Amino acid sequence: MSSILVTGGAGYIGSHTVVELFRAGYNPVIIDNFSNSEKSVLKGIESITGERITLYTGDCNDADFVNYIFESDPEITGCIHFAAYKAVGESVEKPVEYYKNNINSLLVLLTSMMQFNIKNLVFSSSCTVYGQPDELPVTESSPVKKAESPYGNTKQICEEVIEDTVAAAGEIKAVSLRYFNPVGAHPSSQIGELPIGTPNNLVPFLTQTVAGIRKELVIFGDDYDTPDGTCVRDYIHVLDLAQAHVKALDYLDKKKNDSLYRVFNVGTGNGHTVLDVIKTFESVTGEKVNYRVGTRRAGDVEKVWANADKINKELNWKTQLTLKQALNDAWSWQKVLKNRGKQ
Ligand code: WQD
């Protein structure tokens, strides 16, 4: 059974991907420094899968530590690289920390992979690389635009680093997955999003508002050129997103040619406005969302949703779960957190 090193495997998308890796017969090995996640997540993964997890607590920027992991587990055949700082607003305040952490951790991982002849890499990228696309739905050949934030720029730079490394090294095969908006939680309510502090993202802020943790949800502008004036996004269930990583690994495993670099959009192909999300949440849960319309948020893209034909065709992956299911799962998870006395 091949082991897969999952950096940031205790994080939101990482933890759901670890569950799906077990289900697919892989042996996930987690490296996490718990700067943006909690050890309780591991118990949740183990209760879903019944499997014991191999955990290395440490930082992907520590080359000796990453080498030690590859020395300790010769069964590792591939890596999924989630570990990164990801708060758009924070990246504007602390650009040097974001460039250092997000880019250096990838450089350390790539160096170590080549040293230990580990060939398969799946990279966590983001639709943020497109900025405001000229055409919608956005395809992988849509131009990468100047990033709206240092966070988005680190994703663009990391994609280029991987592409150049694949071209030069000749041994690494890599896939970059450009996520749209991950939402929801595992249907078992054993794992889900654990925003630290005030959530930046819409759905956790919405569920915390309904849970009474936040006073009200502010919609950042309703004067956009969209059906109801609020921004449009492609909200994808985190479990569907997790399965896309397994499909990417399977794809790389099957490709025997030495070097390969592919980029895939990972989205549902459908756009929803902020008001759609609120109304859908209310209809699914029967709860009322206390919201008001405020001013636009700087850096927000007006509308973006995926053309997911390429991943459907090449990885035989498409979304199975709906926005309704994602919002229902997010709400169930929020209630579990509240019962645990957490946010
Ligand atoms: C979604 C919509 C807001 C909060 C970012 C990153 C992306 C990824 C996901 C890391 C927007 C509106 C939000 C609120 C609101 N991050 N909104 N009130 O900005 O599309 O994407 O997070 O991987 O890379 O760019 O996600 O959830 O912040 O916003 O009205 O309190 O909800 O304006 O239209 P975003 P988001």
C-alpha cells in the first residue's frame, strides 16, 4: 500500500482528503505544525475511518524534518501539498511571511522529493489565480491575471515553480488543482472547518451568525453586475474537493512517462450569489440568517465559476454533492462545535 505525505493534513481540506485517501486504499502520512489546525481533527479522522494515522508534528520549511520523514517511510510514493497560509486579508498585512512560508515550504518539499526519488505531487492551488476572468465559466486556458493579494500571488508563483521543476528535473509528475470555493463539512460531523478567530469566509461566518456567535452577517456589496447584485462564486462541497485529490494521485500513478504537469479547475461549474447561499441555507435548515448589506470588500472578484470539463474528462471526476448538502453539513458541524463549547 503506497503512503502519501499530506502536508497540512490536519487542516480543513487536508483532513477531508486524508479520509478519502484511506477510503481509496492509500496510507496517508500527515505533517502538520498545527499553526492553523488542531490535534482534535485527528480523532475525528480516526473515528470516521477506524484507521490509525501516522503524524509528524513539524514544519514543512524544516528540510531536515522533511528528509527525516522520507527516510522513515520508504513507502511514500507521492505528496499532496496543502500546508500554506491562506488568509487573503492577512497576506496584504504580512506579505513577507506569506511569501516566505508558502514558497519556501514548496521549495523544501520539491528538493526533498527529488533527493528521495519521490515522483508524484498534487498541489493545492486556487481559482484566485484568474482574478476577474474575462470570460465565464473560466477554463484552465483563461489567462492568469495579476494576483489581487500576496496570498494569490504565492499560488501563482508556486504553480510556476512546479512547472519549471517538472520541465527541468525530468522525474517529477505534478498536478495543480485550482480550487473554487470549498464549503461544508464531513456528513458525519466528525470533521469540518475550524476557522481560528473571526472567519474571513462566507459560510463559516454565516453559520457562526446563526449559532449566535456573531451578531450579524454583512453582505459585502449588492451593487455588482449579477442577478441580485451580490457576488457570484462556485461553491464546492469539501468532500467532492477531497475526492479530486485522490483522482489526481491515481492519474499520476498511472502515468509512467517521466515528466508531466497538468492544471485542473476543481469546481461544480455552477455559480451562486451570496444571497442564493443565504436563501438556500434558510430553506435547507429552517433557520433564519440575520444579515444586512454593507459596502464592497476590497479585492473581491465580482463573479467567477468554473468550467470543469477538463477534470471531468481527464480525471473522470465531477461533483456529486450539492450546495444544499454542503450547507446542511456545515450547519450540522457548527452545532457540534457549539456543543463542544467551540466556535
Ligand atoms: C465569498 C463571497 C464575499 C464573507 C477566498 C480566497 C480563495 C479561497 C476561498 C483560500 C464573496 C462574500 C464573504 C462575509 C460576504 N481561500 N462575503 N460577507 O473571497 O471568494 O475566496 O476564500 O484558499 O482563494 O480568495 O471567499 O468566502 O471570503 O467570499 O458577503 O462576511 O462571500 O464578498 O463574494 P472568496 P469568501
